[in-house]
Amino acid sequence: MIGKLVVGSKAVVSDHQLATQIGMEILRRGGNAFDAAIAVSAALSVVQPQMGGPGGDAFLLGFVGDEVIAIASSGRSPSGFSAEEFFEKKPVRGPLTVTVPGLVALWSVIYEEFASMSLEELLEPAIKLAYSGFPVGLFLSEASKAYEEELSVYRWARYFKGLELGSTFRSLDMAKTLRTLATRGLDEFYIGDLAESIVSELRDQGVGIVFEDLAEHRAEKVKPLKLEVDNMVLYELPPNTQGITTFQAITALYELNLDKLDFRSPERVIAWSKPVRDIYMFRDLFIADPSYMTIDPQSYVRYSNAVKLLKQVEKRGSSAGAGDTTFFIVSDGEATIGFIQSLFYPFGSGLVAAGFPVQNRSLGFAKERGLPNSPAPRKKPLHTLSVLAIDAGEEKYIIGCVGGDYRPQLHLRVYENLFVYGMRLDRAVAAPRFIYMVPYGKQKVVVEEPLPAPQPQQGIEVESVGYGGSRGFVHVAKIRRDRVYIAADPRSEGVPLAY
């Protein structure tokens, strides 16, 4: 299997060709990686509104020279959020699932500190797409059709119902919001008239949000988790993300000698049953809003340490589920950053504000009381978004993906392909893989053809699917001297470009 690979001194990969082109144009005009990141993020918000946008959260992890930079911007539940109602109704969509959006706050941090171009220049391409329209792509059209019955009871239907492949989509509300941000500044989203309007729209749709919930949100520079393994230094985003779960999976690879198994061996699929169960159980029991956690996550980046702690607690049922995200990489030759934004489920809560879908991130809360991640007002839920950065000496890597709860396994699979099985970058992202869709309890593993699937085992359901039938897709960048190599997953609409 061969992925899509480009090489150059500057490069972009994103999940939509229009967004990738916009990022490359910013770089060609002399903009840096952070300029291009804002432009790509805004463009993706318009052309793939089911995946992410101003109504959702975002994280960034990357290299600026030899420095590692990490920024987190995930919102809290609103002041009027009712945990009791959340337990009673068990919502998947709707007002109880909304959390404060963080994406625009992340734009603000990187714009103030790193950008070299004006905000108007960076947002103008996305404004034009929203105002003039663009041809609806395959993933957007399929999402519109797939979720029509579920979401037609929400404001979603006014904007995104009945989008056909190739039809022209335009949104004056999206264009107006982006134009307001471009002319009045990004703070307008949280403390200006736009913020007042967003709060009013959400309250009209049943969300218990107040102006202060937006006004008090901040994107934060955070200290990434760090892991030294196999003569490399790895970095991941800290809680409230599941970045630690990726590290526990990678260390299990070596501690359990799983790196010795043949790539095509059915035994390899079954051998991952226990470590997958353990790392997800650890995540669901201990990872949460850092203000509520009872452990130091850096002390548990290794699988063996996580297992020791797990032995002290009662095992519970799995809470893993689907999610939708968009991930992109931008490199200007000096900085290479992975940027991830999401609404969680496709189109998020089904609610819309300022023309954009609003996320349903409260689904990240635990479904039971008494845990660090149990729901409460003004609290960050466990977040599935994370990015993996690797310093391998002469080479550096950024690995990121669409994948929701399955993201740690997707990061692991590509890490294995690169550093255990010695695959070329494009082959590493394209290779068939297996993913535990239900990580503990009655486990279920999906195995992509042409990998041979093992026979079902006690407690493990095995499903063989056609190539591309597993959840998620991955993009990877490798930086070596004055060259950047970027690969896009052939399962995706992703397009890489370089010059």
C-alpha cells in the first residue's frame, strides 16, 4: 500500500485540497508556519464544518527549531451545566453536550506571538470560501446524509441538511463571523459583541451558558509529556488529553516484546489485547481536567507503571466511542507544527452559533460518579485530541490523526511501522492496520485486509474489514536537515503539497 508523499523545503498536508492550497499560498507569500496554520485552520472550518471549527477545540504541538512548543485550548462545561440531568438523560447530542469552544483562543495565542502577516490576510481565503461558496466534498456530503435523521431536530438542519457531492455550499453567517474576527480581532469571539451573540444563540438552543464562560476561557502554553525510548525523545500533549495513553502503548511495545512479532502475524493482533485494555482503563479511571486529577501523569507514561496502579482499582466497562477531527501539518523549514481541531462527533452537538457547528465535548466526561473525570459545571472533560512529536536526533517527526478514542492506537500503529518495521513514510501511514474498537470489557478488534485476521478468542470479537474499513486516518511529517517529507493517508481526502 502506497500513501501520498511529497518532499520540499516547505510543505503542508491537510484533510482538504482547498485548505492545503491556501496554506501553501501563505508560505509562498513569505508567511511562516503559524501564519499558514491559522489560514489552513480557518479554511478547514469552512470546507469541512463537520470536523472542526470555531465551535470546537484545538491543540498544537511541534518544533520551532530545536524547541518543542505545545498549546492547549479546550473549553469547560458551562456554568449552568447539570451533572444530574447529564446522568439522567445520557445525551449524545443537544445542549447538555456543549462545552466552551477553544479554537479561536488558540489562533489568538499563535497570532500574537508568532504571526508575521495581518489577520485580514490570513482569514481572507476562508472568508471568500464561505461567501462565494465551494464544491461540497465527499466526506462532507456523506456526513450530511449519514446524520440527517439524527440532527434534523437541531439548528443544524438550517445550514447542513441535504448537502450533495459537488453542489455549491456557501454560508453568509460563516463569512460574517470570520470577517468580524478579521476586522475587530480574535478577542471578539470571547469578550465582544460577537461573544454576546454566541451566548444568546446558544441559550436560545437550551445551553446553560453565560457570557463569563466565554470571557474566562484561555488557551494555554503547556509542558508536554516526555518519554525517552529507543534512543529517541518523544513528546505528547498532557491531560486533559489522552496523550499519555499513546506513551503507555509505545512503552508496552518494548516492555512486552511486542516489537518482536511479525507484522502480518495474527498472533500480533491478539497479543495487543491486554495492553490495549490496560491503557484505556487507566485513561478512563485517572485522566481528567488537571485540576481534578490525583496523579502526576509524567510518572505514569510507561506501561509498567500504569499497570501497577491499575491493580489497586476495580475494573469497569469501556467508554470508548467514535469521534471526528481534522489534523494538519505545516512546515516552513524552521518550524514544523501539528495542529488538531475537532467538534468530537461529526457536526458536534447539532447546535449552531455564528454559522458554525458547536462541539459536543461533554461526552468526554465519565458516565459514573466519583471519578476525576466525572461531570460537573465549569470543568474540562477528558479530551481525545493529541499529537505525537519525535526527536530522533538527525530527524524529527510529527504524527497526528483523525481518530477520536482510537487515536493512541493509530499513533502506535504508525510508530511501529516507522521504527519497528522500517517502513518508508508513505507506506507507514498506508499500511493495513488493526484497531481495538472496544478496548476493554467484551473487546472488539477490527483487522484491515490484507492483514490476516486471527480466530476469535474468548472475550475478543474479531472482524475482518476491507482496506480503509478501520476508523481514522493519519498524516506524518519527517524533518531532516533542510528537507521536510510529508505523507497523507490514502484513506482520507488529505492532500500534501511541498515546494
